[in-house]
Amino acid sequence: MESDIRNDFKRLKSQADRVPVPEDCEENDRAIGFLEREMGVGHFDSLNLLVLSALLIFVAAAFLAVSSGKVDDNDKVGLSAKTFLSGEYTRALTDNYNEQLPIPETMKKIEEKLSVFYGLGNSFGEPEKNGKLPSGYEVSPFESDEDDEGGIGNSGKHENTLKVTTVITDENGETVTTEEEVTAKNGGTTALTRPPETSSTTTAFNMYTTTKSETTTNNNAPSITTTTTTMATRATKPTETEPTDTEPTDTEPTESTEPTDTEPTDLTDPPDTSGPEE
Amino acid sequence: MVYTDLIFILAVFPLTTVVSLLDRSAEYKNMVLILTSLLFFSWGRSFGVCLIFLTVVTDWLLGLGAAKLRGRSGKDPAGLLPVAASAVLNVLAVIYYNKNFLPAAGEVQTVWYVQNLSAVYYCLRGFSYVYDVYKGKTGAEKNIFCLMTYMLSYHFMCAGPLVRYGDIQSQIRSREVTGDKLNTGLNCIFLGLGKAVILSDLFAGLRQTGLGSEITTAGSWIGMLSFAAELYFLFTGLCDISRGLCLTCGFVLPANYREIDPDELFSGFAGGVNCTVVGFFKDLLGISGSGGAPSAVRLTFCSGLCALMTGGFYMVKDRAGMGAAAAAAAAALLVTAEQAGLKKAMKGLPAAVKYIYLLLTVTFIAGLAYFDSFGAFRRWAMTLVGIGTPYTLSVAMRDLLLHRLTLIIIAFFAVCAPAKKWLFSAGDKLSARSRGWYGSVRAVKTLCTALVFIMSIMTLVVRVTGV
């Protein structure tokens, strides 16, 4: 019996000796590495929690402790049952908190500087117009009650159709005003409202014709000089260029503030300011 | 008050978290939660808004009644009476809240679409509780304060998820706030804030530029896609904040949205956003798929019913909901068409084609939601193919796209599942090299999260102070 056991043992040992066992177990190393990382996970999670909670508490405390310096005691709402139940007290708390936010101008500057990294072409020190209109002013040019015969948002008209008002003083000294609609060659530019600093007004006078023209200076000069007097009816707020009166008194004498690309036409005589102006 | 208010993030939330950590008992935490929720809901408004919470009492009583009436077999039709009563009461509560406590839509205000949902989530929770009791999925709650914790908790108010009472019952009675939960919760809150403030603002700007005064073909496409993206990031950002708030309070809840999967086409996208509510209605209407694929007729009917409810809901306040109703109806038809055969037909197509299809359908549905009149929608649709405008791209849009390119790329990675997966797997490979690399990757993640929080706060300060 004992010899049988010994024989079995020897047989099994010889079988085991035939199987090669590596000196360094790769699986063991991998497991150790995994455990190390596991320990690191908890460690870095704690660090993450510490940093984020410290940041939150710091910002919250700073906003509560530091005020913007604005003091307005007149509108303080006291706590009473009536003001609390009506919501007046909590509204006043929110307003007071928002007004007392520290260094808003500095924060805006920092935000503008950091927004340089938001994309390409941003530069430090230049406030970014992100195209966002002030809240409450969202005009959809697609919303129009009239049928469009051509162009969107400008009923019956191409979107770049411009109304040109021409004021003519005839030989009898009578003022005649004509209006016509023209479309700029190649459709004009995509800028539908032009800031005042890019436009100039020149007035050309001759004995019989008074023409007011306006030229724009921008990177893409229009192929023709257009007179902008009335913009599309879809504009809901006054545009920079108001429709002018037919009275020539609204026109300034020739004071071209910026060099123009096109010369006023029919300029033969010096301007006679006394004639057109009443 | 909403999650993106400064006074909430920097005052109410930290204070209530610290106060609730002072005691470990669930009852104390529940009491703090209920009081904070009452304050949150009534902040800046008449306290009468809290009358809506009377439905807690009615739903509690109706739940007890449903448990008694359902009978031993659970199929007694008398048990449907409390369910129907709960449905009617909750619908009235939503109408009462929307009519009296929400501002009018006015001009397009994207936030309005999302703000409307808070009362809906509240009332759906109440109704789902009574329904689940009737169905036998959960027992009737005898302790009204536990039900009050479930119904009133401000964590679920803004943007879900819609949690069933049975899934959260044990956590209401006993939960623990661990370091791991706090860590994950803070990460969710900060990143959700970034989505709801920074990314949502980015697409708001693109929308206004594209659909504003300068009409161009590319602007019409980009503007409308940006409208959809603005809604998406606002909603998912609020969902992330909600999930983070729950974790800081010890609750572990499912996410309320899924990754966009092009294989599922528009149905998957529509079902993936607000997936807990969609799942509840699938269960309620019997189209959850557990008993096999539903018939096309049933699917059409259910989709139409959901569209009707969505449209009717947004139209309660004013006519601005017409767009939402049209969008919901179109979405329902599209989902039905896909389930009926379109999905099968498109199965073999490459992923790129499916993504393009998804973009087209989302743009179309967003266009219906954006405009109040069909004429405006028609005009916009014409500009998509260049009719009515001779211009392709405006200077303002080009500049804005370039100046915000980094954020657009970040938003792309946040939405596109394969790109996100590639990025995370690259990070995991780096982390796996050694402990040092792992630490570096984690440090970068922490730094980015902190930066997102700081930028969000600064954006909110600038927005609020109007400088």
C-alpha cells in the first residue's frame, strides 16, 4: 500500500517536472501593477474631491464675503410673513446677491481674455462679439405676414433692394423728390446694416440737381455707390440710417469725413448752400 | 430658482450639503431635503406655488386605495379608479402651475422649452407611483414623509430623471454619503454646468447669427442645428447637474439620456433623450417590447397620443406651443415610419449615411419647433436649398465659427459617441502605462473640470450683472 502511494507520487512528480514553469510570472506582475493602480485610483479620487470642493467653497465664500461695493439701502426689503410668502423677500435676496457680486468688470475682462482659447482669430484685449443679441431681442426675419415675391424677410422685394431718394431742385427753385428701388450689382454685400463710422455723407450740388449720396467704406467696396435711405420694412428697431426727409435742410454741406471711392457726379459749381436750404 | 442660478450653486447647494452631512440618519437628511425643496420651488415666487404639493397627499391616499382595490389577483378593474383620479389631478396641477407661474414664451426662448418641464416631472412621479402600486410593482407607502421626500425633492425637479418609487424606496429609508459619491457628484455638477452654460450659450449665439437678420443658406442650416444643439446641451446639462446633486445627497439614480446611436436612427435619438420618461410611457402604453414588437397600428396610436400630449402641454400657456405641437407630431410620424420598415431598410447602410440622415431629421424637426407659423417654416426651408437668398455664408457666421472652433470641437466630442470613445480609450491607454502617467491624466482631468467650473461661474456673473 505504501509503495503504491510512493509510486503514484513519483509518477505524478515526473509528469509535473515535464511542464516548464517560468521564473518570473508575468500574470503576477500584471496583477501587482493593477493593485498599484487601484490604490492610486482612490488616492487621486480623494485629491480630485479635495480640489473641487475647496474650489467651490472658496468661490462661494468669496462671493458672500466680498461685495462689489455698491450700497443701496433704499430698496432693502425686510423679512416679514407677508414679504416671504409673496416671494418679495427672496426676490430681493437674489437681486441683492447679484448686485453685490464682486469685481464683475474684472471678471468680464478675464473671461474675454480666456475666451481667446475658444477658437481661432481671437485676440487678447478685444471684446468678442459672439453674435448673441441681448435677451428679449430675437427677431426672426422669416416671420412675415406678407407674401414674398422675391427674397425672404422683405415682402415683395429682394433683400438687398434699396430705396434711393433723389431730391432735385429744378430751375424754378422747386424741390422735386423722386424715389426708386435699385438692387446693387452682384447683390451688394451681406452687411445689411452699416455702422455709422463706415459711412459718410456727401452732397453734390449743381444748379438743377441736388443729389445726396452715401458711400460705405469696408473691406468689400460695393461696385456702385448706393444711397441708403430706407431699409427693409422688416426692421423692428430704428436703423442707423433713417429715412430722410425730402427737405434738403437735413443734408449737410460737403464735409466728407472719409476718402470716397467714387466722386459725386455733376459737380460743376461750388455748392450753393443758401439755395437748397430753406 | 433653477440649477444655473448663481445663488443656488454658490449658496443654497453648498449650505444644504453641509447641513445634511451633520447627521447620518436618513430621516434628518429627508427633512433637510424637503425644507430645501420647498424653498427652492417657491424662491422668488408666491408661496402659493407650493399648493401644487397638495397632490402628495392625494397621491398617497390614492396609492393606499389602489393597493386595496387591485384585489388579490391584481386585475380588478376597480383598481383603475385611483389611477384615473391621480392622472386627472396631476394634469390639473400641471395646468395650474404652467398657467400661473411660468412666463410667456414671447420671442423664441430656448430655456422656456425646458423650464416648462419641472411641473411635469413632479406630476409624473405622483402618477407613476399610483400606477406602480396598482400594477403591483411596488407596495403602497404608509409613511407619507417618505413619499414626500420622493415627490418634493428638488434634485428631480428641473430635468429628471423620472425615477419610479420602487427603485428609490430603499434609498429614501437608508442611504450613505460616501467620498466616492461626493467625488462623482461634484464632477457631474461641474461638467453639467459647463454644458448648460458655456455650450448652450455657444449654440445660442450661432442660432441667433444664423437665423437672425442676415439670411444665408449655410446660416439657415447652422442656425437650426444650433437651436437643436442648444436645447440638447441645456437639457443634458441640467440632467447631469440633477444626477450630481442626487449623488451628493446619497441617491444613486440612472442617467436620463443615452449616447446617440446612429443605428437606432431618429427613434433612438428621440428615445435616448429623456429616456426615463419615454420608458415610463412605453410601459404605460404597453409598447415596452417585453412582449414582442408592438403592432404598427398600436405604435402609431401611441406616438400620436404622446404628440398630442406634448403639443397640448406647451400650448397651455400660449400660442407659442404651436411649433412644439407640430414638431411632436412630425417626430411621432417619423418614429412610426422607422419602426414600420424604414429602420430595416436602412440597416445595411454605412454609419456616415445614418449620421447624415439623423442630422437632416433633427434639423427638420427643430425647424418645426422653432417657427410658430407654417409660412415662416416654408420660407426657412426654401433658404436651405438656396431659394430666397443669394448668399451662402455671412461674414458674421464665418467669424463666429472660427472664434468658437475649440468649443465646437468639444461639443462634437461630447455628442459623437465613437469620437468620445476614441478619446477616452486614448486616455485609458496612457493611464495604463504607469502610475505616474495615471496621475498625470487624472491631474489633467481635475484641472479641466475646475476650469470648466470657473468659466461657467464667470459667464454667469457676466450674464447676470450685464457688464
